[in-house]
Amino acid sequence: MINREIGIKGYRMIGVESISSQRSEVHVSPKEAPERCPCCGGDRLHSKGRYKRRASHLDLMSSRCDLVVHTRRWQCLDCRRSFVPAPPGIRPWRRSTEKLRHKLYR
């Protein structure tokens, strides 16, 4: 199901924070935790801690909107590698959502 507030599926809405009259932040977290390690396929995962990832998103009521993704870093207890699951709608190494990139392209 697509989250109506942000238009990207796979997120749970935490809240919206107005930073100024021209800027707001939408705080979200992924709905599902990873089940397996992307390197070895192991299912014994351990959380290494939380962090936030920011990405520019579509304008929200004529003000700039940033998406703040609250996510975790995971470590596989089988192969000992750590990883961050790819957030839905944000490609690796990008600082903007795919929705914004498509809008700018058009």
C-alpha cells in the first residue's frame, strides 16, 4: 500500500515537522526489517544501531519537503558483514527520492 502522505510504499509515517514557513520534514521508518543477509543469505541478524538518512522529496503545500528515514544498520552473525537495507524509493548514493527525480525530469 502506498503511503498517501508521501506517495511511496514501504514506509510507516512517524510525523511531520515544520522547520520554517518554507521547509518541512516528513519522518518515516521502513515497515519491514530485513529477513536475510544480502551477502550470504543468513537469517541471524543483529541491529548495530539507528541512524537517519535524509533525502529531498516533492514539495508539500508549496514548501520544500525533506524525507527523513529512520533506519538501522544490521550485522549478519554468520558472515560478520554489516549492511543497511536499501530504503524504498531512494536509490543508493542519491540525496533525492525517485518521485522528485521523475518530476524534475518531466
